[in-house]
Amino acid sequence: MQTPLRLIVESHENENCLESIKVPTTWPSSGFCTRKTPSCILLKPDKSIAEFGYKADFQFSKNESLPERKRPKDWKDWNFFRSFKMRLYTGEELTVDTPMEAAKNKHLPAVEVLAKTIEYLKAEAIKKLRADGCVYSEKVTKWVITAPAIWNDSAKHVMQEAAEKVII
């Protein structure tokens, strides 16, 4: 999955808009970095984000392979979603309450899974900006989330609702 999140940093000193667009370009994965990351997210029982992308896939697989006594005590209450973004491509009519299937036959509403993903991507973008020495200001930041043209209107609407839960 190539991240659909773009962060545009307005600069009154910079007339070239393209120079002010910041995009995460690498994702850590088992000792190497890639330009894409899978749409995987691991949520703790309180619905906070444990990991995203390759790290989520690795942590889920690792904990599943451990004997039960070595897993986190509340492991049965964690939610792991893999390739959830593909659900938006199916053409089915979606609502914010459409259940997204997690591992172990668990479910959460689509808007929650997508909002958590956007929340993670936003935090990573801000962290990257700060690491690059940019001053992040919410007042002058415009967040843009792209939606592929092949998504139907209901999928776009669910993504918009998820973004509004996080960005606004």
C-alpha cells in the first residue's frame, strides 16, 4: 500500500508548491526500508495503535506463534487487520458501520479502522517533519487524503468520515 496521506506545508517564502509537499518515502521492514507498506494495523484492547505496516504484521505473527503463557495477558482482546484497504476496492456499498474483519474472526467498524490508520499516518508525518527540522504548525497545514477513482462513492464517503474523525 502506498500511503494516501500527503502533508502540504505552506511556506510564504517558497513560491514553488511542490517543494513544500512532504511525503513519507520509506517504511522500516525487518532491517530494510521500502517505499510501500502493507495495510496492516495492530490495535491494543483499548483501541490504541500498537503497530502499523510490516511491524504490525511481524508483531501479530510473533505473538500468535508464542505459547499462550508467553503472550500479553490481554492478547485475545487485540485486533489485527491485514489488507483492510482492499475492502474499499470491492465495489460493495459501505457505511461507516460496515464491519472490517480482523484476525481471529473479530470485527470493528470500517470508520474506526480507517481513522486509526489515518491517525498513525498523521503522527508519522509529523514525526518525519520534526526529524527533518521542519516546524509543524496545525494552523498552516493542509492534510490531503487521496481516494482512487475506482472506489465507489460509499467507499470515498467512509474514508472522508474517517479522516474527519482524525484531522478536524
